[in-house]
Amino acid sequence: MSEVTDKIRSKGYWDAVIRPGNFDEERVNYEALEDTLESIVVSLRGWPVPYVDRRTAFLRGDDWIGQDIDAKRVSHYEAWRFFTSGQFNQIRAVSADWRTGSDWQTGSETRVPHGFTSVIEVWEILFYLTEVFEFATRLSLSPAGDEAMTVSVRLDGLGGRALVVDQPKRIPFDHPYGPPPPSLAFEATLSRQELAAKPREAAVEMARDFFLRFGWKPSREQLAEWQRELTGNR
């Protein structure tokens, strides 16, 4: 625990764990952890998954490296750990909870709709899960990977939260969806071949599970089209 992780957990946050199917505590040599991680970082938008800050020293344990990121200027908070077993953990703040003033996009939706206490945008759920599954794919193909990989994602701090669009050029919902249960968690175990072939389809499936708990029932085709728009077909 640290000041950064306490801050992240004080509001809504993501908790993602990606691990090889078979546990081997020495799957990756300790000295290779940094190079292995940096070779598989995902950058589909301005902020990579995970963010590796070369200006700041790594945190170190007996079998892991990590960083706690407090990017005050853009209200981004995350903490990640990468283990010699090949397991990767990341907690990350829900961005809407820390945006203020000019950080907010200009949209037609109320920032926090009447009757709710906070929001999360469709694009954050769909885009983050797309990044997580892309990272899992790269991890599976690295020395830290295995024939099967498990992706577990939890979203906490959802009590009173509304699901909204709040994205330029996207029509807002007629009404906000939610609130969901206070915490949602889903897990998928996929072979290396499945991940390499269809990481974005896997992300859509998990995203849809999250959306259904808000009461929104998008089609897979609708989410796949939105995903292509978010990633710019990268």
C-alpha cells in the first residue's frame, strides 16, 4: 500500500490481473523483467498500458518490479506490478472520478445525471478492456507467457454510478444506465492461439458482461464497430 494506491482505491478503480495458466515462480529471470515488460507495452492511445516512467525508479520486491504513477497534470493514477512468475497486476483509477474543469469533454450529457453519484463512460470500459486483452496477447507470446492465459478484471466503486456515452460525435443515451452492483468482476481463460487470433473479440465479450450489469444490452457488432472507432483500426 502507498499514497498512490490509497488514492486509487478511494474512488472507482480497475483491478486487472493477467497470469499464465501454470504457475512457475521463476518463469522470467529477475534481471529480464524490465526488458520483457517494456517490449510488450500497449499504446493504442496517448496513455500506454502499463505506463512505464523512466524518470522514476522502479519499485522492487524479491520477485517483482513495479511503479506507482501519479500524473497530477492529467489526473491519471495507476499502480502496476510484474512478477517473475509472469503475472501482471494493475490497479487504475476510473478517469471520470478525477476529471475537473477543462479535463471534461464537451458533450451533451450531464456530467453526473440526477439520481446518481458518479459516472463511467462506455468508451473507458471498452477501450481499457481492449488494451488489457492486447497486453495479455503480447504477454502470452513473450518469455513470460504460457499456453493458456487467464485475464481477471474487477471494477470497484460502482455504487450509485451511471453509464453514459459522453463522447464527441456519439449520440447520448436517452437515459443513463445503472447503477450496477458496487463491484463487478469477470474472468476469461484463453489459449495463446485464441488470444493471438481474437484479442479484440475477447475484449468485446467481457465489456458486454460489464454493460449488461448496468442494464445496457448492446450487440456484439455494435461494440466491435465502436471498438474499431476508438482504436482508429490500429
